[in-house]
Amino acid sequence: MPEIAPARDAADALQAAMPEALLDSHCFRDETTLIVPPVQVVDVCRFLRDTPGLVFNFLSDISAVDYWPEQVRPERFGICYHLLSMLYGRRLRVKIFVAEDEAEAPTITAVWPGANWLEREIFDLMGINFRGHPDMRRVLMPADWDGHPHRRDYPLGYEQVQFSFNAEEIMKHKPFAKE
Amino acid sequence: MAVVETPTGAPEAYRWEGNIEELRGLVSERAFTGETMLLNMGPHHPSTHGVLRVLLELDGEQIVNAVPDVGFLHTGIEKTIESKTYEKGVTATDRMDYLSPLSNNMAFCLAVEKLVDLDVPPRAQLIRVICLELQRIASHMVWLGTHAIDLGAMSVLLYAFREREKVLDMLEMLSGQRMMGSYFRPGGVWRDITSDFKPTLVKFLGEFPRAVQDYQRLLEKNPIWVDRTQGVGVIEPERALAWGMTGPALRGSGVNWDLRKSMPYSGYEQFTFNVPLGEHGDVYDRFMCRILELWESMKILHQALERLEDRGPFRSDNRKFVPPPRSELGQSMEAVIHHFKLWTAGFDAPDEEVFAAVESPRGEIGCYLHGTGGNMPRRVHFKTPSFMHISSLPLLTQGHFIADLVAIIGSVDIVLGDCDR
């Protein structure tokens, strides 16, 4: 297989091939981020994986971020796909934004089956549904859990400290079986 | 529906109250006709290396389906870090992968340093490399011991833990704790190495090769070991990549990918070492990769020891991010202000996102960090190797016997704290 020189800029390559799929791109600390529309994320991932000169063949991570309450953008959630090109030794972040009222994104399990549990984790902890996912269940929290703990409006729980004067009073409200 | 039937007269407590329909899609249709058997393995089972539960669908002894169930150790570490300043967040990361806490420290510190653009002095990088390699040895010792005991080789555990104890003693010299040291801090390490550390490391490097030779002699050509591991849990390189496997589990399939070599961090590019590769992608090759990695770690430690003579700062002197040493507080008003500011409010980081990854003993630990512009992160996410490896467990185990499942779980070296976070 002939050695193909790496494309200088993934954003340019995507812009040339699928102009409608690139909303924005920026670079921070040598990390390139491509912002794409949610509906096209599967095509973009497949393009980045299969195009000579890019070959982002490995999915490192999928992570979701909640922009509540500052709301820098109209959409509440961001989902970052961290891709890695083992051939050229570089990383790329593909990012989509998802609104709160339709918290849904297409699944990329068809491109990388390893995305399966990473997407389940986001569904579990952030409450974003992945359309077409083969097994959309909670993964870390119990199946009957209410709410999505990694949302920023989900309170960080804590346990009241018991002292001798209020130990019994607090014990009454503790959520475990008594007698 | 044979699975749900409860023997008449069974005590109330033994009656299963789950809904059989919940299993539809997870196991094959044959389970519903009673043709195959459903068996629950774990979460309290010594060979699942923690609290992993696997729902097995069995045809006789053969695994038709394995459905891993995780989350028993979920402690919300990522959520906790969101309400801590960056330096305090380091202590929470220790508790994820409890067999190699320093790798977690490293991933988090690299991400923080990248986010605020903080430089780490060469000596701090060197100390970090020494610690990471010691940690790799300690982690591989636990893996070796437990993996061997799973397959019936009892004595290896004792020899492996004997050596691990020496490594933990050294880590205790540095940080004051055997395991959860939080020794790495943004900008360097907590303090310089102590005077007794170097002689202990030299002594350890003198003794350890013999120990590794012993392990190799015990297992490498042992007919029982070879029978139990060769050709078991085979995964092809393409599938391993598609399923996000990393570390020795990926290298066992022959993929030459080690972040220390391919995308060096913390000065790993200055060291000469090899990346051991497997060929067949079975349990035996993954075992050999890890064993040979021990030799490579020793090589790195030898080279690091030579360079340990060069004195220098062990932590960045950028006072906006790194607290001043205690000795300065009596003389400098500036130092008092920095000390107070950093230990109460911490430092601010930009509202941007970064991703840093390190090669832990188990594979790639990735840390995604998103700042808020304030002193606490908006989001921290750890991509952990155990999480990916457990998700590919059904692939690895299909068609094998239950006894092989135990070998396969041991060979991908999972840590449930790492998986559940």
C-alpha cells in the first residue's frame, strides 16, 4: 500500500468533501474540534475513518458535556467524539450540540461497535437518547434510577452528619430498611 | 420458561421477582424455551476481579451469550471532581483504577496542565516516569497473581505479591501512602524524592529480574497453563480496534500501539524500550505481552536512574498555579497570598476543552476536561480501558467454556473501579 501523506487539516478535507457537514472548526492547544450537525455525525465519522490521508481509525472516547446554566449556545448539551489516527499519530474532536427538549443523537455503533457502551453511559448519566442504538439501557446506574446524575442541575447528594443530640432524628429519615 | 419456575415450598426470599421479558434481546430465544440455561455469575465471585456480574446463557458448559452488568462500584467520581478545584480533583482520581492510581493522576494532571498551559520541569517528568513504571510493575503483579490463581496456579500469587509489596513500599516513601498517594499534582509532583528512595530502587532492580524469571519458569512452558490459555479468547486485530480495546489486550493481537511510544508524554521519547507484541490475540499472547512489559519497565527504570542525578525543580515555579514551598511563607508576602489563594479558591482555567491520554497498565486512560473559566471544571470524563474491555467481553467469550471465561476475564485485566468510576 503506497504511503499517503497526511492531510494537513481535517477541517479543510471535510469542507471540501462535505461542505454542508462542517458548521465550524477551531483549534485550542493544538487540538482541532470540528462542529458538525447531529444528523450528519455518522457520515462524518465514516468519512474521517475511511478517507486516505485522514484515517481516524480508532474511537478513543465519547463524552457529553452539559452547558447548563450558562448556556453559551442555544443547545444545552454537547457530545464530543474523540477520534485517533494510529497511522499519523494524531487526534481529532468531532462535536455535536443537542437541545434539551429533543435530547437525541444518532448512534455511531455502525461505524465503531465499541461506541456501544460509551453511548449507553451518556444515555445513563446525561439522559441523551441515541437513535438506532442496539441496546439502549442504563449501564452504571441501577435500571430503576430516576434522573441523570451528570446533568449539572442534578444535585450532588450528601449525607447529614450525625451527632449524639440528633442521631436518632436523622436515623429516622435514612433511606434503608429498619427493623 | 424453565428459568422462572420456583420449586414449590421454596422460601419467599428465594423467589425471583424480575420480569423475564426484560431479558428479551439480551439472550437468545432458546433461553425462553428452556433449551439453554441462564446462570448468574457474580457480582461476588472471586474470579470476576471485583464486582462484575455476568449473566451467562449456557448450552451445557458452553457460553452462548454473556451479558456483563457493571455499575456496582459507581461512586460518581467525575461528578465529585466537578465540585472540586483542580488540585483537589487529583485525590478523587486515585480511587478509580485502584491498582494503578498514579496513571489516573497522570491523565488528569496532563489534562489540567494542557488546559491552563502549565509547563512541567524535566526532573518532575522524570520522577513521574519512574513512578508510572513502578506502578505498572505493581499493577502487573496483581494481575499476574490473580490471573494465575484463577487458573489454578496458587503459588504465583504469593511470589507476585511479595514483589508488589516492595514497589508499594517505595511509593510510600515518596507520597506517604502505599496506594492512594495523589503524588502527581498539576505542574509536577508533590515533593522531591526522599534520600532513601534511590538506594531502595537500585536494590529492587537488582532483585526483580530474578523474580520475573521465576514467573516465566513457573508458567511460560507449564503444560497446564499453555493448555488453558493458548487459542482461548482469540480476538482479531480489526475487531479489537473496532471495539476500542487498548493496551496489552490490543498488543496481544499484534497491533503495535503504545501511547508511550506512539504519542509520547512526560518525556517518554527520551527512553529506549521495546513494545512487546503478540501474534494470535489469545489469552497466552496477552499474558506474554504483560510479562515482557515488565522487562521493558525495568529498562526504563535503569535509564531513569542514571538521569536522576540531575538536580532541578520537582514542580513548576509558576506561582499562579503551584503553591509556594513552606519555607517561602515566612519571608514573602507574595508567597502568603499565593498560598492562601491556591488553597482556598484554587486557580482559574479557561472555558475550553482538552483531551489527554496516557498508557496505563491496562490500556489507554483518556481524560476529557472542560473548564468553566472559574476554579472548577464543567465536566470531567474518564475513558477507561476496563470499561471498553468489559463491553467487548461477549465477543471474547462466545463459544467458550465457563472455565475459559475466567481465563479471559483475567487476561484483559479488568479493574471494576476503573470501569464504574
